[in-house]
Amino acid sequence: MAIGMSELKKGLKIEIDGIPYRITEYQHVKPGKGAAFVRAKIKSFLDGKVIEKTFHAGDKCEEPNLQEKTMQFLYHDGGAFQFMDTTTYEQIALSDEQVGDAAKWIIDGLNVQILFHNEKAISVDVPLVVELTITETAPNFKGDTSSGGKKPATLETGAVVQVPFHILEGEKIKVNTETGEYLEKVK
């Protein structure tokens, strides 16, 4: 199905020259002279690059053939991340580049959303909040809690987040995967 200039909006998924994109910014421009047009920033699902594209009246782009599947992370074999479809038990491997920044939040058994374009896996979305164990952080010192400061903590995935001083090594915390911020201690 073709998508016209008037239907474009932020968050819409489109396909240009066989590459799927998501519109990240959108601006409708009506110059004093000449026809109106849409200036948009679009992000590629394949390599994550953001480009600026101008759409004029009459320009059409296609709706991409995208499907999302919930899959479970099994393990990382050194060169690829292995995932399994929990309904069919079919397994797929994604390269480190395809997984991208999501890798620092993925632990064994985590269910993630994998996006497929024309039945080929192209990207991984982790849940917005994940629970991870702290493997390394500085010990507490008397009086540290009153300052309201933060200290770095290394998580089981290798990611480093800033946590309050009262959080200790071995504790499980909730982290926002979009911002990389500490949310709370898991009770």
C-alpha cells in the first residue's frame, strides 16, 4: 500500500528503495511561494543511520513488510546472539551489529521483541525496564547516604549505571533501558 505525503507522521514506518525506515522527526513546510512539502528525519532499521528526506506532493513510499516476534535470548556464542521463538522453538542468530545497544541489557532467558523485514531479522527491542544484578560497585561509607550522590555500578551484562550510595554489590535493581538510569532496588 502506497503512503502519500499527507499521511506521513512521527513514528510511522515506511520503506524507500527496499530499506525500512521509521520517521523520527516530521515538519510540514508551506513556503510563501511554491508547493508545500514535508521535511522528515528517518532512521534506518537496518543500520540505525538517520537521514533527512524531503517529500513533495505526489511522492509515494511503501509500507514495509515488518513483523514483530517475541523471542527468548538463549546465549551469546562469541560472534552472534542466539534467540528462540517460544512457540515454534525455531532458533535464529543475530550479529552484534544487529543487536546493537540492546546487548548491554540482555541476559539469559530474557524475552525480547525481534523485528523482521521480509522474514529476515533486522533488530532487537528489549523491554523498557529490566532487572539486573550488580556485580561490582564501591562499598558504602558511613555518612554517604545523606549527600544524595551516586556511584557507578557494573551490572551482570557489563553495563555501568549510576546508583545511590546505599545500593550494594549482589543486589538486584531495575533499570530503564532507554535512558540507562537506575529506577529502584528490587525487593
